[in-house]
Amino acid sequence: MKRIVAELVAHALAGLPELAEAAGDLAIDSTVERTRDPSHGDFASNVAMRLAKPARRNPREIAQQIVETLGESAAVSKVEIAGPGFINFYLSPAAFHAELESILDRGEHYGRQAKKEGPKINLEFVSANPTGPLHVGHGRGASYGATVGNLLEAVGYPVHREYYVNDAGRQMDILGASVWLRWLEANGVDVDFPKGGYRGDYIREIAAEIDTSGIEPVGAAAVTADLPENSDDNADAYVDALVARCKELHGDDGFDRIRQQALESIRDEIRDDLAEFGVHFDEWFSEQSLTKTRRVDDALAVLEERGMLYKKDGATWFPSTQFGDDKDRVVVRENGVKTYFASDIAYHFDKRERGYDHLIDILGADHHGYVTRVRAGLTAMGYEADDLEVQFIQFVTLYRSGERVQMGTRSGQFDTLRQLREEVGNDAARFYYVMRSNDQHLDFDLDVAKSQSNDNPVYYIQYAHARVASVFRQLAEKSLAWDQGNGRASLDLLAEPQEKSLMTSLSRYPEIVELAANNRAPQTLVHYLRDLANDFHTYYNAHAFITDDANLRDARLYLISATRNVIANGLGIIGVSAPESM
């Protein structure tokens, strides 16, 4: 409906050459907003005040000229000039009735825009290291990323969802060593487990399942001979020595077999966990592939060609301070090993080379330092820094019975995403994860999320959808039928304050979806759905829908059917079901 007002204003300006010139490339949509006070109309435009300076004229005079030039529209019943030059638009009942028709005619497509030609968006999210099960923090990233992807697609952007599998480097070696030691333990070989290893029960489970044919267990003495002390201060040295010892005893191939099987087991579990959570990816991109395809070498070659590498102390450096970083970064160590940073640059280089125009990375809150240097790498290769957009996910704190739930990492003493889903259900988890802005800390109250009460927003919204379904079941029980065509023809009968409020709320949905998508703000849609559900429940409690008056009955059923459709569409974007009964 905002579009109707914006088009009226744009048409008026087109007929006023002086003002059209002053407007230049001003986006008329940006000058039109819904009013907070219904007494000021449904929409207000500040276009006259925006044009006052470039046109060198009084804004009220400009507003008056625009109003006089506005064309006739059945959607607008009245136009007023207010304050310093606001133009207030009052929409007609016919405009709201037309919107209801659009809701039912378009069904699941209502609120969705036509597909855009571009930009092509690469959306990377979750990307948890495959060293253990997904924990509750990863769940927030998954829910947020999936919802942002759905929002972007809803407004027409082509989106490629990608999971970056960090399957190379030291952490994978530690995983392999951890599984190896648990395998030895299962074979009666007792070795002091590294403090820097992965300790969860899942490591034992992997160790029990891997194929170790051709790899013979060795005695404890062979494993521990000449190892450094296994202490907190020496944790890294001890676990690195164990990795080297496993390679020494079983060969690189033997160690790689153990490591790869551990990796694949955890990766598959992550994939299954996310799929059960309703989160799917178009591509699982392997970090290992960057080396196998020589993409890291390609990226470094581009930097070398552009004079963006230098040698120092036997290492190869990238001058990231030239691009705002706090220090230059090593890309190749003195021993010839390429750094994680080199892989990061290569990965984003690869995304752009694959044809993606805009890259969105959704990262944990501890990755702030990552952004400047990766953008520096892209800029140094000739891309725009703004090609890379980064959204950060703040931490999650779980509460149960008023007490904070303690979580850990390598110790294995953390609550996993799977455990959370089993306790509160997928719907509550998906919903609660996006209730607050991603850059704000999230307190997740498990008790509220499980409650069937108005205090639980997801229940409150789903109950509104189920209530509409119950009305239609009651209709069938009374051997009555809804005449949709008659309902459409009788919409003029919807004159109650609750009906007007509900129609206004429904008409906001396309704008809310666009706003949430453009701001990467799923919580905007969440809050809207809560308000819409409240408007419906208020209407439900105030009026009977199955009345003796067939015309009024059909009109009201038309309205609540549209309500059901919008709730289902909004919940679908968030990844939450819309039940028919509760």
C-alpha cells in the first residue's frame, strides 16, 4: 500500500518539471512512511521538506503544489497538509479491501517480490569447525542465517547458501589425535589424554566406529616416549607432540585415515542436525579444496602481481595496514606453510570468481578482527570493500528454572543444539533465536519457550493461526459453507474498529518483509507477527464470526482467512510451522 502512495507522489512530481529537477534521483519510497497516529492518516510523505532546499522554496508551498497535482485514486479518500509540510494520506476502505483480495489471490506468494536479476548473493553462515556437535550458539547463527536467506529471497534476490567446512589445519590434527587416543584406550592402551584435546563422549563414539584396518595399536610406552609434560601451561606442545607421534607410528596415511573419518563423521552429524532444524545449504565448501585446486596460490599470485606482498624474516607478508588493519599479516610462514589468513583471502576470492556480487558472512562475535583484514585482501585484489558484508552473532545464555545453564567447549560439557531442540522443539528454537537483534546478547528462557501461554510469543502467534482453522471447523460442524466470492463482495460490512485495525496490520506485511530483508533484521518480522496475532485475538474475543447474517459471516471469514495466510507466510520465513490445531 505504500507503493500506491509513492506512485501518486512520483506521478505528481513528474507533472512539475521544476520540482522533478530538484528531486533528482531522490527515492520517493524513502519519503513515504506509515503514520503512528491514525488521526494523521495512514501514510505521510516528507517529500516537500526534502525538496525545500534544492528547490529553494517554502516546503508548505511545495506540498500544496504537489497535492493540487495529485491524480485521482480510488485508494485515497483524503489528503491533508500538516505541520511544516507533511502530506498526509488517508486510504479508502476500498484500498484495504483490495489488499485483502491480494492476500487470498496470491496465497503463499503474498508479500514476495518478483525475482531480481541481481546482485547474486553468497550467504555464508554457521561454518562451525567440524570438531564437535553444534552448540546452542551455532543454533542462533543457523536460525538467523536461514531466516535472512529466506527474507532476501522473499524480496527477489538470488541467494546461494554456503557452509564453509574448516577441514584443514591444526584443529583437525587435534581432532585426529583425540580420536586416535580414544581408539587406543578402547584397545587397552592407557595414555594421558591431552588437556588441549577434544574430550566429549562423541570422540569415544567416533573412535568405536572408525575403520582402522591395517592400523595396529601400539603400546603406551611407544606413544609417550619423550613427550613434553601434559600441563595447562604446556597443553599446546603436548597435543602437537601427540599428533607428530601418531604420524610417526602409523605414517601420514594412517593418521590421515583416522582424521578424515573423524571429520566426515562430525560433518555428517552437523549436516543432519541442521537439516532436522530446517536449515539447508546449497553448498558445503571444503577448506581443503582451496589447496587441492590451488586456489590459495591463485589468490596470492593476484596479490603478487598487484605488488601487494613483501618478504620479511623469511616469511611472505600482506600489507594490510595500508587498508586500515592494525598490523600487516603473514600469508606464508618461513617454513613455507600458508596461514589461515591466506586461506580466508583465497576463499573470498573464490566466491567472487564464482560470480557472486555480494558476499554476506555471518560470524560469531569473536570474529570482529577478521573483517578488516579480509576486506583488505579483497580490496588489494581489485574488488570493492563493500562487496563483503559481515553480520555478527552475539552470545546465547540459556536459563532453566531461573538458573543459568553452564556451557563449555572442548570439555564436552556444553548443551548442544540437538539437546535444545529436543527440550523446546524446533519451532520455539527457530523463533527465539531471531527474537532479538543479532548484535544483542540473547537470554533464552527454556521454561517460557516450552509454555503454552500468552507469555510464549511463538505459541501466541501459532494459536492465532490455529484459532482461524478452528472457526472453519466449526463452520463445517454447523453444515455451513464459506462463500468466498460473497465475502469479497461484502467487505464493506467490515466497519468495526477491530476489523479496521486488523486490515491495517495485514496491509503492512509486504513492507515489513522488505524492511526486515534490507536491514538483515528478522526480529522486525517477529515483532510484527506478535502484533498481528494480538490484533486477531482482540478481534476474536470481541465478535462472532459465524453469524446468522450470511453476508457479514462471509466477509468476516474472508478477513480471518487472509489473517491465517499472512501468519503462515511470516512463520514460514522464520522457519516455524503454522499448526491447524493446538
